[in-house]
Amino acid sequence: MDGNAFWDARAQYYKDYNEINTLPPALTLGNMLNIYEAEHIVEVACSTGLFTVFCLCNLEKAKSFISVDVSGTMIKLAKERKHNQTGINREIAHEFAIGSATDLSFIKDESQDVYVSNMCIHMIPDKIRFLEEAKRVLKKGGKIGLTVPSEKDGLMDLFLTNLDRIGCKPNFKENPWSIGYKDVMVKLLQDNGFKVIYCWQDHFKLPYHDDEDIDFQLSHGDAKSFFASLTPEKKVEFRKNIISDFASMKQNFTPLQMKLISIVAVKEV
Ligand SMILES: C[S@@+](CC[C@H](N)C(=O)[O-])C[C@H]1O[C@@H](n2cnc3c(N)ncnc32)[C@H](O)[C@@H]1O
């Protein structure tokens, strides 16, 4: 399945179960980018449009906003959301575009004040090309803000530690945490013509409260692919261990969460 087909197939699930969890880091990124002061903004990997629509309702100084995603189904759901939303600031010239972060040729050189992309660059094989395009469309002095998952977040840690315990390995094509370190992100941006202003780690909380929420993740969510590949005996053992760890966390009043690294930088030249 190529990238678009993967995200097209996942779009409705993303809207129903994921987007609300990734909104807090997007809002923090927007704050740290001073997005409320910017006139020309591009959001890359807008998915089902929750952050886009928040911005369209709340930005007062923006003149244009471009929302890009590689998945046509994500963009279709985002358009529906915008259509159903009241309170949109119609002064902002807004467009949705189906396109890849690595080819934003429909956006003019040096036209944007802010480039924001929450939870995307870690999935892009050619990260240099991603940053070249961001740099091309940003004005000199324009700001970029990115967020990536950090190595072994709480939820994945629960799954991966327990996979290891039963002697199995995850079937990821690419390690989703390969750039989820502060020093790696700082160097990546510095090496590609940006001056880093802030880079920080955050945790966002996942609203998984009961064993049913864990079962849902095993059958529909992030653990679906590797859970499905286990033998029936391993499935039982794996689930039992996870449920027991989850119970211990709750006894300790600790919610499941995801760890991430965010970065804000300026285009230097
Ligand atoms: C984990 S979601 C994050 C979405 C959203 N920014 C958020 O924080 O909820 C990743 C999104 O990146 C999009 N995506 C994946 N590869 C992309 C690419 N090359 N260019 C643009 N978007 C891409 C997917 O379609 C999906 O909507």
C-alpha cells in the first residue's frame, strides 16, 4: 500500500479516534510560532482539518491559509468539516490542496510567513527534500514548526515492551521514532538552513480508560498490524500482560500518553 492509499484507508478512523488527541501539540506549536500574528500560513499534513478549522475560526490577522495533505480522503473529510463549521473568518483566503510535502510547487517561492506541520516529517523518507520545500515557500525570516513522535512513547512502550516479553518483534517498515530526539531535530533543521529558536519535549494524554480501550487499539489502532500477526496463544499472553501493566499504571494514577518533540525555527537566508 503506498502512502496515499494507506492514509486514504485510515482517514475515517483518524477523524473518529485520533485527531482530537493530536490537536493539543498542534495548538502549542501554533502558539510557539506566533501563528496569531502571521498573515500567510501553510499547514502541511492537515489530515481531517481539525487544526485548520480551529485556525480559520480564530486567526484575526491571517490573509491566506493553505492546508495540504497527500490523502484525498483526508482532504474530503476536512472540506466537510469546514463546510459544517460556523464562525469561519471569511476574510482569510483559504484553500485545501492534495499534495505532498516534498512537492509544494503550487505554492510560490518565499510567499509564506509560517509553515506548520504536526506529526508528519518522521514519516517522509526524504526529509531533506521536505525541508527544502518548506524553506523555498517561506519568506526570509519566516518560521517553521514541526512535531514528531519521540522514541518509545507511553502507549507504544506498553505494546513494544510486551511484544519483546513474548519474544516477538514489531513489523514496522521504518522506525517511526528515528528522528524523535531533541539533538537530532535541532541538527536536522540547522543543517538545512534554519536557525532553531525552541525545541522541547511534550507529552499528550490519551483518553484510554478501560480494558475495552486497549482491546480497541489492538484490533483497530496503532497495534493492529503486529497484534494480527501473532499466533492465538501469543495473542492471549500479550493481551494479558498489557492489561496487567495498564492496571498498574492506573493504580499509580498515570494516564497513557504519547511523548513528542516539537521544534520552532526561522529561515535564515
Ligand atoms: C499522523 S497524521 C498527522 C495529521 C495532523 N497534522 C495531526 O496532527 O493530527 C499524518 C498525516 O500526514 C499526511 N501525510 C503523509 N505523508 C504526507 C506527505 N508526503 N505530504 C503531505 N501529507 C502527508 C497523512 O495523510 C496524514 O493526514
